[in-house]
Amino acid sequence: MATYLITGIAGFIGSHLAQALVEHGHHVRGIDNFSTGRRENLAHIAEKVDLLTVDLVNADAVARACVGVDGILHQAALPSVPRSVKDPRPSHNSNLDGTFNLLEGARAAGIKRVVYAASSSAYGNQPGFPRVETMMPQPIAPYPVQKLAGELYMQSYARVYGMETVCLRYFNIFGPRQTPDSPYSGVIAKFCLQMLRRSRTKDEQPTIQGDGEQGRDFTYIANAVSANLLALEAPAERISGRVFNVACGERHTLNETYRILAGLTGYKKPPLYTESRAGDIRDSLADISAAREAFGYEPLVSFEEGLAQTVAWYREQFAPSRGVSASNAPA
């Protein structure tokens, strides 16, 4: 039994990781500043985690949180490409300064392993699919630049200080607890909420930015959790200082995704189409062979099964009989 620190524990991915570690019998400590995380995400395990309200920009508080910990799952970030385009400084402070503070806290506490939530957006719009970790990154917007810089910091601490760091480049993670009602929400979460609410106004009707033929390697949350747990246990010589794609190795267009979700929810309207967003990548598709070979990663849940499970969860959360509105819904 080990003690693990999860940064951003009250967020979408962080809360799922906390649940998995608790179920495996580990002690879990978590930090969150609750700028995007929600306490409701941890309600079912609240008595089983040591939850600290800490902002990563507070170096002293972060260092204290690292004491007595065996390993770290670094999920905290101020996410979203559009958010970073609109206002890059807050995301820079959180994603870069915060990551540096965490690494310094981990080094002072003698923590051996840090698993870092990296982003597939680091690849940018360069030619060549599937994306392979040996490709030269070409990030576009500030957010992927920040996440890539975090990767480089992780690799530096592995080379210079002997810390066992591993970077997992997430490809479009989706599933239960993902916030559906923010301007920066993931597209699947937003579609689920809008379709289940049977939106009747143009402002609420599901919108696809671009022609809808842009593709994503959508990855269900259980697959990301599995990758993190495997990376915590893998031999250091296989993973330390390396970057791995975490995905399903499949490309699905937004139009295809919309059609499947509409079928699952019984939604009849077509999407609205608008101009593409600044800073967005056109397509993503991952080669996951490196993660498979290094620590035995395999997708546990398919794209279609993940969509079905996600819709089922949102249907339960936003059932009309429960009187849940978008403003007070859990993430």
C-alpha cells in the first residue's frame, strides 16, 4: 500500500484516478484550488482521501503537500486551448509555474516518481498520421506550448536529478464528470448536455465549429486511468524520462460522433456549423505502440462503448425528475 498525491484531484480526470487508487487500497492525498475542479466529484470517496485546498502557484504549500508521498499523478492544469488564446497569462502561471513548483516540492521530499498529464495538442497540425512520440512537436496555441514545456521540465528532472518522470500525452479524454456547461467544455460533454436537454433555441443547439470532418482520437476516461496506474508501477528503465501517447489509435470525426450521440439520446436536430476556432488542430490520431511495449497499455473501453456509458451517466445526472439545471449540475 502506497501514498499517492494527485494534483487537480477534484477535476474530471483527477477524481477518477482518486477513485481507482482508493479501490486498489492505496492512501490518496489530493490538492486542488477548485478553479475548475468540483467537490461533488469526490463526494463518494470524500472520507477516504486527504483533500487539501492548495494552488500550485503557492510553492511552500505544494512542498508541504509532497512530504510523505510515494508518487505523484500531476493532473492539475488550467485547461483549454480557447481559454489560453483568450487570456494566456493565467494558464501560463498555473501550467508552467505550477509544474515547476511541484517538481521542486517532489525533489525536496525525495519523491521518486511523477506521472505527468501531457497533451496531444503538442503535435499541432504537422503532416503525418498516426502521431508518434518521436515526431517534432509543433504546438500552436499557448496551452499546448505550456504543456510541452512541462514535458521538457519532466525530462530535465529525470536526467539531472534522477527523478522517475513519465509524460502521458492524452488524446481527447471524455466520460462521466466532465464539465458540460462551460464555454471551454469538451465537445462530447457539451453535445450530451444539449441533446439530453432537447435544446430548442439556436443558442443552445449543438454546434460544430468547422465542417465536422475534423477527426479526433477520442479516449474514454477508463483508458486514461489504466495508463496512469500502469505508469506508476512500470520499471523505471522502461518509462523514466519518456513520453507516451494515451489513446485508442482510432480517428472519429465530429460528424460521426454527433450522429452516434444523437442516436443514443434520441435527438433529432442537425448540428449548427460555425467557423473553426483559433488555435484548434484539424486532426489527431495516435500510435499507441510505445505505451503498449513499455508498460502494457491497451484501451479497455472502445469509443462506442465509452459514448454509451457517458450518455447513460449524463442522462442520470440531468434527468428532468431530479430538477438539475446546467448551472448547478455536477461536473
